Amino acid sequence: MSRAPRPPPLVTGISPKEGAAWTKVTIRGENLGTGSADLIGLSICGHNCLLTAEWMSASKIVCRVGPAKDDKGEIIVTTKSGGLGTSTVSFKLLKPDRIGILDQSAVWVDELNYYDMRTDRNKGISPLSLRPNNPLGIDIDKGKFPLKDMEMTFPGMSGDFTSENFSATWYLIENHAGSSFEQLKMAAINLKKQANKKNEGSLAYVKGGLSTFFEAQDALAAIHQRQDSDGTERVEGSMTQRLEVILNRASHTADTLFQEVLGRKDKADSTRNALNVLQRFKFLFNLPLNIERNIQKGDYDVVINDYEKAKSLFGNTEVPVFKKVYAEVETRIRALRSLLLEKLLQTPSTLHDQKRYIRYLSDLHAPGDPAWQCIYAQHKWILQLMQDCRDEFIGGQKVGAADLDGESRPSVGRLAHASSLKRGGSLQMATRPSNWRFETPQQVQFVEKLSDVVIGQLPNFWKLWISYVNGSLFSETGEKSGHVEKSKKNARQRQNDFKKMIEEVTNRLVKLVRGALLPATLPQAERNLYGGWENKAELPGTWLTQIIHTVRACYDALSALEIPNDLLQVIQDLLLDLRVHCLMVTLLHTSRDVRNLAEKEDWVVDNEGLTRLPSQFEQCVVQMLQSLKEPLEIKAGEINILQLDQVQDQTTDLCVGIMKVFISCMEQLSTNRDGDVNTSHISMHLSSADAFNNMQESGPTSEQRLLIALSNCHYLERRTFLNLAHHFEKHGLSGTDKITRVSVAAVRELESKLFSAYIERRADPIAGSLEPAIYAGYFDWRDCPAPAGVRSYLKEALVNIIAVHAEVFTISKDLVPCVLSKILATVADEMCRLMQCVASFSKNGALQARLELCALRDAIAAYLNAESNGSFQMALDALPQLHSASDKKLLEELLNKFKSSMHLQLTCFKPACVQPVKR
């Protein structure tokens, strides 16, 4: 069953045929590979495009063209199965026009090429100064010259005047092809003016600012002169000193006159000031009571705002009464910090509440790091939830959960409703039947609940950490930059600690699932902690598929949170082991199901001589492959388990075992005694209602069972094994050739046994009855009367052969030629032996023997093979030859008489309706 090598790939078309780099193209052709894995090379214009290639079919590939060096080139496809291919078409790579700094563009243009980045220059050059809109100052008249022609005319040059390889001729042809000579002269004058303006710029700036310098100098001189004039009065002092003496004298006189009045005034002012203080600082004196009231109402924002205000006003006060009241405020705030921290560490709680409490504690300047304390508490709580989930099921506290044995299967409705997973939400199943909990095994319920715990809690845990990292815990708008920077600094220091927390959660999830389903993969020390499911029955493949679906949904939910892949790798490893385990368990259970097919054999034969057993076997294997669709499916980040060498070998061996189990089942059915098979419901689909009534009443005989099993073997070899090989390849199972080869060899061996057993049971009685019947009545070949016709023993032998023909034909027309040919070969060999053992023949004896041999040979001529013809010829050679014409005429007359008298019986031997089948 070896396959011929595939022809090399051939590219016959590409659309579009030209385009710039990164253009998406569709490649069409022949023999472009059998799949994505078969495609190993794709180049366009010499550039490797395999990374962007998307294999669609054997005649279509979609990819993007890379930035190749060649302007035009072929499309070369390389596959594993066909090797290096050829192309009948080519692709033209278009180079995009260069976009200027001031030109409009719909895409981002890399401006690096427009700057002078040579190392011998220290100053950066402004792009705008390098590239004015119109450096010549005359009208621009762009010529219609192709860029490719310009590049060929000026190799290595450029029309961009900011380039090192600037060509003035290129620039004039491109922008001023239609300008007159007078306009070009004007352009030269404009360039000279621009150069002169740059040289004169600095001197003109100095000339324009002289008047400002003179005004500033005059103002400074006037100020200096006024100060000098005040200092000339040296007798009475300066003007300010005389004014101070006068004011002091007036103050002393006023104090002497109004001292008593001023004393009463001071006392009244102090009383008034005390009242004003009480009224003015009412906020501080009422603050302790207001804090208590607002805490009871939950208005923590009001408390924090009042505290911040009081702290800014009285935090550093030296007034004793203020210090006493402020100390009472601090006592209330310390109690509030303790209350908020207690609420923060309570579980469960929502992410919104956690952020709110952390922000409150941060605003209250709580000691330590409340955010990290919350993260640590959430981590411990998630771990405890996961362990409690396991203990709940192991301890039998799951109310209403009933264990299922290994024969159980999930209902169609249960598996049809896929779990709907919302990002950050829990794993919820669609509409479930009311008795779902009673029919689902506990391991499945445990994995689903465990996944609900992880998917329900880990997203908020991860989002809390992200908020902690980016500082949004303390400020949504960034106004509290001090807290934000402190949070980012703490997060950087604790990054490794948080990574260990995520690893611990994922490892706990994986170990708990392994303990429930794959305890052998855990170390012995961890089995007691995470296992304990030994008394539960092994789950069948359908429930394992549901678990794989659940774990995959959990992995997808965690991946959506952008958790690094290295932290989720343990879940991928768990999925790999679960998929392999599901594959092996399904194959083993299928082998058991195939063995049980023997109990379903009812020996009902259709028109082709087949029972329902082969189709039931094929259906059983196909259903097995369909149930393996999800475990064998390759999701993002997963590997193909069928490419693992050990899995390949085990899968192939188990599939071969399934085939051998079925073949062994057929052998046992065909060789069982009559009493071993329940035949109360057996019937036959026959063309005649009253044919073989004994089969309808008591079931098939052992010989008929051999024929039915032989017919089933024929069908297995011709159809079933080929169909199953196609299904194996369709589902990606390797080793199909070995499975088919071993299966065909085994069924052929069984077919040979069954055929030999049937021939032995039918041919031996017919051949064994010939010799006693020939010599019945003391018949002697040397002394016998003249032949009057074919004797009755031969007719009886033919009737027995006809009975075998009818038995075989009733079950399977295709078996008639091979069975009769073998039986007739045995009869012919026996007749040859008997003729050769005769010592001598009389004339009448020789004529009688020749008549019977010819009659038998002519009657069964349609089923004679080379061996039978040889035996008949040897038997005839052992007889004396007929010399007289009268003897030959008599022989012919007697043969015609025999054929005429047994015309009806001999009709079944005519080959008109039955074609021989090669064995």
C-alpha cells in the first residue's frame, strides 16, 4: 500500500501580478502541498515569504510580498511531498515614490533618511530649513518622466536636494522641465539673494536694538543721581532717620495720655478674640464627633477630606488647646485605619471595594503597604478555595452527587451545550437538565467547579496587581503622583514575589486536576495531598473530552488576561497529558465495546450475504474517531500529540488491537456450538419464504455460520478496512498503513481457516460417499452389463453438490464459484483415485466409467479449475480408449439422455448469473 511520490509544485497564476512591498497576493497552481505542515518554502522575487504564507488548498496559497531586491522574479513553492517547484508566471515589484517632508501622506513616513546623520557633523539640521517648498522661487512645472528612466539616466544620483547624491540636472528635469531660460536666470538671482540674507542677518539684529540700550542707560543714571542727592544732608541725618524720630515721640505721648483707656480696650479685645476663636475654629472642635458620625454612615471620603484639612491647618500647631483636640482626631483616624484594613483583608470582596479601601488607606497614610497586603491575602484565599473544593468532593459533602461507573456516557444534551465563557467571568454551562448533577461523575463536577473558582477569582487578582503596577490604585487621573511613584517602586521590588504567587495558583490547579484524573503523574509525596480519588471509577473518553474542554476554556480565560505564557505552561503540559490519556482510554474502551459486539450478532443476512456486524464495527470505530475530534484538535500553543513517537506507537498498537479483537470475535462466533448462540430472534432475508425453514426456526447451522462469517470477512477486506483507513487518515492518525496491513493479514488468515473448515465439512462427505456407492451391489468393472445410462450414485453426488450450491447461494452469491471449485476439485481427485485403483476394465465397464466421468465433468464444467480438469483427464487416461464408432455413438446418446433428464437440476451450474470471484 505504498504511495507514489507527488509531482513537484507548479505555480500557474498570481493575483495581482505587480505591487509594492507587503502587497497581499493569491498564488494559484497545482500540487501546492497537502497542508500547512507540508509547505516548507515560498519565495517571490527571491524574497522568502514563508512567514506570511497561509495555505488554503492544494491549488491556492495566500501571502504577502516582502521587500525583495529584484524588481521582477518567479514564484517558487517548495513542499515536503513534491520538493522544489517551478513557475510559469512572474511578479513585478513596484518601488514606491519617495515622499517629501512637506508632502501629504496617508501613512507614516520614516524621516530618518531626510536628516544628515553623518558622524563628522555635530549640529542637527532642521528638515524645514533643508527642504523649502520652492527653493528657486519660480513656478514649478513637474515633468512626466518615469522614475525608472531617471534612475537609469542618473545612476546612483537623486533629485532630492537634501541627499548627499543630489543631482541638479535631475531636479531641474523633474520640477522645471517647462521653464524658460529667463525663468531659470531669475531662479539663479533668487538663490544669490537667499545666500546674502543669511550673511547679513546678525548685523541687522544688532543695529535694530541700539535705541533700547540707550533708554535703559538713561534710567539707571537718573536713579543713581537721586540717591546721591539724599545723602548730602549730613547735619540732621537722612530723610528717613528724621521721620523715625518724630513717629517715636508721638507714640510715647499718646501712651501716656490714654493708658487706662487702652487697658480696658485690650481686655475687651481679648474677650472678643476668644469668642472669635471659638467661632472661627468650630471645624476643629467639632471634628472628632463628625468623624465618628461619618464613619458610621460609611462616608469615608468626607472623613479623609476633613482630616487632610485639619492636618494642613493644625498638624504643626503649638497652641495647647489645638494640640489636645488634634490628638483626639488622630486617635479616631487610627481606629479608622484599622477598620479599613480589616475590611480590605476580608474575603470575598469585589475588586471595586478592594481598590476603594486601598485608596482610603493610602490617603490616610497607613503604615506599610496595604495594596500588597491585600494581594497576599487574596492569594492565600484563592489557594484555600481550591483546596476546599477538593476536600468537599473527597469528603463526600457534595450533596446530590452520584458516582457513575465506567459504562456511563454523558447525555447528548449535556455535551451539546458548550460552556459560554466571558472574559473575567466564571465558567457557566448553558441550559442543563434538572438531573445533571446526578448523572455527571464527581471528577467532572470537581474540575468544572475548580475552573469556576480559578476563572472567577484569578482575573480580579491579576487586575489588582496591574492596578498596583501602573499606580491606578491611588489615582485614576494621576494627580497623586507621589503615591503613584511609590506604588510603582514597590511593584518593581515585588515582581518576582507576585510571579511566584501566580505560579503557585496554576501549579495548585494542575496538581488538583492531576490528582483527580492522572494520579500516576504526581510524585508519591503529593498524592495524599492532591489525590484521594482511588475509589472512583475510571472516566470514559467522552467525559475526559468534556474535562479537556473545561481546562481549555480556563486556559483561554487566563490567556485573555495577558498573563505571560511561561506562567501558564504548566496548564499546557496538563492539557497535553489529558489529551494523550483521553486518546488511550478511548481506544481501550473501544476495544471493549468491539468485543461486546459479539453479543449483538443476530445472524440476519442481507442480500449481499452480510450481517450487521461489519457495519456495527465500522460505526463503532467511526464514533470513536469522532469523539476524539476535540482531544486531537490543536489549539493555539498546543502540539500535535500524534507527532509524539511514543504516542504514535501506542496508538497504532491499540488500533491494531481493536482490529484483531473484532477478527477474534468473528472467529469465536463462527466456531461456537449451536447451543452457545442465542438464536431465538434469528431470521433470513431470502427470495423464497419457505426456503430453509430450519434456519428460520432454529437458527443457522455451524456450516451456515461459517459461510456468513466468510462473507463478512470478504466485506471487511474489500470495504471496511479501506473505509477505516480513510477515516484514520482524515483524523490525522499515523500508522494507517501498518494498521491496514496487519488487519488484512489477520482477516485473510481467518478467512483461510473458515474456508478450509467449510470445505472439509461439505466436501469430505460427498467425496467419501462415492466409493461405497460405486461398488454397491457387488459392482465389478470387469463384469458389468452394457451401459443403459448414468448410475444413481452419480446423480446422488450431483444432488449433494447442488444442495451445497443452494446453501452457499442463499447466503452469498460471491462465494459460490470459490466454494464449488474447491469441493469439485476434491470430488474430481477422488474420482481419479478410484479409476486409477481399478486393475482392469471390461469393454462395458470402460464405457460405463467413461460415461459417468464425462457426465460429471460436463455437468460441473462451469466451476472446474486447472486442478479439477487435470484430475478428470488423469481419470479418463486410466480407462481403455474407445475405438469403435458404435461405442462412441452410444456414449454420446447416453450423455445427451442424462443431460436431458437432469436439465432442471443442472441449471444451477450454468455460469450465466454468477461470475467467479478471484481468491
